[in-house]
Amino acid sequence: MRERVVKIGTVITLKGLSRHGKNRIREKGAQWKVREVREKVSFNTPAPGPFLLLDGLGPVRDARWVSLRSDPNFEIIEDVE
């Protein structure tokens, strides 16, 4: 299976998978812009890298890390370049 490549500046749409993820989408919006891509992050997480640092484009500005391959809270459902 080919790994997805996401460029800095790409606007993506997230879908909430868990209760936490669905609440974040409801509160912060589904559209996010990629600020940074890293293989590892400095906090403990069971999710594998690479990770995307995302800036929220919804009604409330926010930033968050999302695993590109297997995030427990979010699924990337669309890239809008």
C-alpha cells in the first residue's frame, strides 16, 4: 500500500472517529491547514508517524497534531490543495 504524501499548506478535511474527535470537529470545524510534517512528536502516543501539525480554519482557531496513518480520534477524508 502506498503511503499518502501531504504537503505543507494543504487544506484537509477531518472526520471525527471517537467521541473526542467528533467533539473537536463540532467545536473547531472540519477544515484544517497543514503547518508542519514530522516523523515523531514529543509526547506519548500509540499512533504511528508521520504526524501533521494542523491549524484550524473553523470558527475557533486551534492547532493539533494528527497521525497521518492511524490516528485514534480523526480520519483524513479529503485533501483540498
